[in-house]
Amino acid sequence: MTSIRVPVQPQILDWAETRSLQDGESLRAHFPKLDDWKEGAVQPTLKQLEDFAAFTHTPFGFLMLAEPPIERLPIPDFRTMPSERYIRPSPDLLETIYICQERQDWYRDFMREIDEHRRKIRSRRNTKDDRTGYSRTPRLSDLARGAPKFYRPCR
């Protein structure tokens, strides 16, 4: 079985190496042909490139680009003063932020589904059945403001 060779731009490999914040010795210990890949003498196999992406915490698709991307934080960065120079975010920080954003998106969709279900239940409910006249089902807008105190009467 022949292995598939993948062409990679040398500047992308340099970018991934500096982005990973790892020393060159550990990279060369795991990937002895890294210098040959950068010179263009040998192309890495698909498996080697996947391992390189995992080791450097670089998305695999980024290694296929023609030039290195400019990575910016997807949220405001309040860690430094505005007058200080921009520091490249670490791969671990970016990965953590992306995971949190995925979870927020999932939770937002989940709460919308719950709210739709509660609206259906609330519309079927009759206030004469409820002796207090207050709805016990919280609204999504109430939950977004914090802990609900009292609910408005059903109408």
C-alpha cells in the first residue's frame, strides 16, 4: 500500500512551529524529517501531517493553506492594556474559547427548544385551573435576566 504524500508550503510549517510555542528540539524529535519538509526535498505523508497538526495543536485544514492565516481572538481581549503590543494567543487559549463558544451555541439552541415547548404548554393552560393565577413555567426572557422572582399571571 502506498502512502499519500501531501504538499505543504514551508512558511505554513514555520508558522505552525512558532504557533505551537514548543521548542524545535521536541518537534524534531517527533518529526525527524521536518527540515526536509521545509526545504521541499520530501513531502510528508498524510498520516505524518495529521500527527504534526495534532502535536502542534494546529487545525489540519490550516496546513493546506497557501499562506499562514492571521488568528485573532474571537472575543474582546481584556488581558492587556490597550497601549501594550499585541501578543499572539496561544493554541490552548484559542481551543478553549472555541469549545466554550460551541457550548454556548448549543445551550442557546437548547433553551430555544425548551421555550417553544413551554409556550405550547402555556397556551393550552387555563387560568381557572390554577388557583393562584400565576404561571409556574418560567419564560426564557426571565431566565436570561437571572433568577426569576415572581411570574406574571397567565392571561
